[in-house]
Amino acid sequence: SFFMLVLLVTYKVLWIIPLGVDSDYVIYQV
């Protein structure tokens, strides 16, 4: 469902940020 997709994207962003990945990549994930 759409709600689960939002949760997955949010989880990915929260997981990526601490890894220090390019901010551009994080923006694309949103």
C-alpha cells in the first residue's frame, strides 16, 4: 500500500543519513 511505501522510504532516508551519503541522494529518495 502507499502507506507502507512511505514508511519504507522514511526508513531508507533515516538509515542513509547516518552513513553520510550525498544529500542529493537523500533528496532523490524522498
